[in-house]
Amino acid sequence: MRAIDKVLIANRGEIALRVMRTCRQMGIATVAVYSDADADAPFVRFADEAVRIGPPPARESYLVTNAILDAARQTGAHAIHPGYGFLSENAGFAEAVADAGLVFIGPSAEVIGKLGSKQAAKRIARAAGVPTVPGYDGDDQSAATLVAEAAKIGFPVLVKASAGGGGRGMRIVRDAGGLADAIERARGEAATAFGDDTLLLERYVDRPRHIEIQILGDSHGNVVHLWERECSIQRRHQKVVEEAPSPALDPERRAAMGKAAVELGRAVGYVGAGTVEFIADQQGAFYFLEVNTRLQVEHPVTELTTGLDLVREQIRIARGERLGYDAAPPQRGWAIEVRLCAEDPDRDYLPTAGTLHAVEIPPTVRADIGVVAGSEVGIHYDSMLGKLIAHAPTRGEAAQVLRRALDETWMPGLVTNREQLSRILAHPAFLAGELDTHFLETHAGELAGRTPGLDRVRVAAVGLALHGIASRAPDDALAPPGWRNVPFADQTLAFKLGDADVPLGYRVVADGVELRLGGKTTKVTRHGLDGDRLWFVEHLGHRRSVRVARAGAKAWVLSEGTLFHFVEEPRFAEPGARTVAGGLIAPMPGKVVKVLVTTGEVVVQGAALVVLEAMKMEHTVRATGAGTVRALHVAVGDQVDADRLLAVVTG
């Protein structure tokens, strides 16, 4: 038995908070490590101690093994929990932790090394009798061999990197004509992303479901599975919605997949928490995909359906304790999780950044969130803000509870995928359990955001105007807000909602307030302000409620599940305010990683000009028309805000 009285969490955000909460319940002290960007983050404030490890870029902070080990020595930590991402599946890091005399809360470096290569993991799975997708994982990596093996497998074929994940170094090839180019591109991307250009080939399974099995193994030879999770709804190979159990599995398939995962764990002497991932075809056959040798983002759905705390189990195993059970507890009800991200689904998932002016999530769901009111969401790390998880007796009820919670979630300040998640949960195909990894593409049109109708805009704008009136109403005022000595003339407000103008006029009358928008008059007989909640009663007795947050000219209004972002237009335009003709602006905040043109260069429409990077994503800004590059306002390495002028191209 090893004493673990103080744990350093080598991670950040919501997972760092998640691990710390369990440690606190177990009487274990916690240490956070943080970059300069996270100096005031919630996880840093929650920890018992915290140590700065470097500047914002992860490669200079959260990925620096020596800095993390120095922090552990400085604080006297006994163990290190890696969370997920960053160094969590790095065999070298696990080995360095052990060499420093500390406990690594996870599998051994040897096991991580074996399973970190998809090529090696597939061979281990095959030897253990676990079904694998027909393919090629040989050592001969010549292009000629890969082309020949692809022909044997048959098209479509999947070319993928042996190391890493997240869709990088992965290409779907539907015919022989595109194979050579796909191999070259996948190899180059894998070398850049993972430092390993080894590729493997697999028969491409069309419309697969992504189903994974949670396993636990202790140091006494016991390995059990904790049932399955379905993670089929993905974008760019990143999971979006996860649930347990899977609506696709009957008892026989569930037992078969659980047995296969346990056999694989026993084959490598697995110790700790891990996930064996499978894909299942439409006919019901399942195939081994990979093993994640860490805690998964989606672990809460397993916790809610089994009653186990997986972080507690990880710590117990790391101490050397026996699991104490030979099989998983029976599944209880249904749990669904969604990943709430700072990104705009209606703009090709561009990352967003800014200040969160409030963070409030209904208590009907579990919220593993890494931000609070006042948090600055920057460009340096993953876009995920956290997860919302609902648990209910049935799948339908869990979806309904989670959707309602999303509609009521109040996070003004930046665009998130909250509303798209709500639309997914309400989609008939989701509710019917008709899932596969192409769900978002298949239903893209139905899941896209809709321009709110005039009545919904009216309610939000009226609420915003009344919020302004109520906010300017001191108890000792000599005249009511909005009073004018010319009573037949309206007060006027001018808002922008995206590109649309929203002009609104109002006047205070004897029995309330009259507001005019889009040719329609709304008579409000009563209204009031309770914190950031504005309520008002229309003349027919219909009481409505909105939430409002303001920051200068910007305002966010949550009305009936939709978050409206208004910008109040100044009464008098700033002198010289204008739009630069031919100007190309940054669609998101980020770092300039490439400038592909020079001043004076002639470009065609669609030509790539500047490449921005933010939250692990790259975005190319292209010329909107043919012309000459008249000016470049950025250079490689510059940090830019959204709407920053990057270049000017005119004909």
C-alpha cells in the first residue's frame, strides 16, 4: 500500500476541478499547476496549493515534464493525476513520474507505450481474440506496399496515423485514384502532429457507431468492465454527445463487447482506468478501434449509471488496493452528456473567445464546468468549457431534462454550441437512437441555426429596452425613466443584431410603457427587475421573462432558449468611423501562423492570404475577390482579436 495524502493535478480547467473535488472528499490535499493564462482560473483558486509552471502556450507549460515534477517536489506531492489531454497518455511522462519516486495515477509507462501505438494495440487485440477491422498494420511502410495492401482490403479504405488521435493524420479514400495523395498527406500530418509518420490501413466502415467500454484493473490481477458508452455523435472526430447505456446494444452484444475489453486489459496487465473503443457496423458486428489509457471526458455518464466515482477508483488502485468487486454494478437508468464549447457551429465551428459575464446552470443536471462569471476564455487551449450531464430513469426523460437545462443555461459573453446541442437532443433521429458518426453531417440542415422570427426578436428587444428603463429608475426620481416634455414623440433606441438593424421606439404612458418595433406596438402594463431577470406583462396579461447582461454597448439577452447578442448603436457616429474597402478581417481571435502573400501581389478570388490558429484549430482567411494586395496589417506571430483588419485587397 502506498500513501497518497497530496495529489498534484497535471492539467487545467474542468478536469482539474473534477479531480480536486474527489480528492477533497477523500481527505487528500491538492496541488494545481498553472500557466500565466490560468493564474486566476477557478481550478487554481480551488486547489490547496498552486505553482506557476510557465507562459500560456502549452508546450511551454502544461507539456513541460520537468516543470511539473519540480512543482511536485516543491509542494511535497505524493502522486500526480494527469487528467486527460496534455501528458495523460505520454509514456515518457509516466516513466519520469515513477523515476522521481512519485505515484502516477494511471497505467504503467510500459502499458501506455504498448497501447499508445494503434499499430501495436491492434496486434495485441488480435492476439487476445478481440475482433479487429480488416486492414494492414505491418512494418513495411513504403508507399508501394501501402497501395498494394489497400487494393487487397478494398475501397473505401481508411488511412490513419498509428500515433495520436483526434482525426489528425486520417484520410478516407474511396477509390485508388486518391490513395497516393492521401498516404502522402496523412504521413506528413502524422509526422508534424505526433513525431511519428507510421500509418495503418483499415477497411472503412460506413456509418459506424462509436461504442466504448470502460475498464478498471488493479495491481492484483483483477480486471472488470463498467459497461458501455455510446459516443457516435462527433464533429471532426471529436465527440459531442455521449450516453450510457447505448441504445444499440442488446444484452448479448453488451456482454460480448464487455468480455472483449476485459480480455484485452488482461492481455497487457492493465492497472488503472482505461477505455477500450470499438466501432460497430449497421449489421451489428463490432471491431476494436483503440485503447485510451486515461480517464475519458465522458466518464460521468458511467459514474451516474453505476454509482461509482471513477477518480476515487483510480486513486484506490494507485494506492495498491484491490477493486473489491468482480463485476460492475448493474446499470441504473440513463445518462446523457454534452460538451459545451466556445465555438460557433454556424460558422464551421470557429473558436470564440471573450469574457463570460455570468455562468449559471440549472441544478437539474450535473455540471462539470471549468469557468465562472468573469472568466476570460482565451485562444491557447481546447475550446471545451465543460460538460452538462443528465441522469433519469429513461433515455427520453434524460434527453428532455438535459435539453431544458441547456435552454436555461446562462453564459453571456461569447458564442457557444449550446443551442446546437439542444437541437441535437430534440432531433427525431436522436430520440429514436438512430446514430452514427456522420450524424451531424447527415442532419446538418435541420441542426443549423435559424434566424429568429420577428416576434422572438421583438420579445428580446422589448426586454432589453425595459431592462434599460428599469435600471435607470431610482426610487427618488423626480420623473419616470423615458419621460419627455413632448409626450407624442418616442424615445428611440437603435440596436444591431448581427447585420440586422433593430430600431425600437418607446414612450411612457399613464398605464405602462408602449414600445414599437417592426410596425408592431407592444403595450406593457407592468415590468420589474430581479437581479438580471427582467419580467414584463403585456396588455393581455401574458407575463414574459428574459435575462440580460450588459457590457458597454454590448448586451446579451436570453429569451426562450435563444441567446441574442445586441449592440447598441451610438446616437452620433464616431468621426471617421468607416469600413475599409477591400478589407479582410479576422473571423476569430487567434495567432497568425502564416502570411501567404506579399504587398503588391496579384491574387485570385479565394486565394489563401493569412492562416490563424486558435484552440488547436487553424483557419485560412481568403480573398473575397480578385485583386492586388494593397496592404498587410499583420505578421507571423501576431496575436489578433476578432474583427482585426488583416489585409486589404482591391481590384
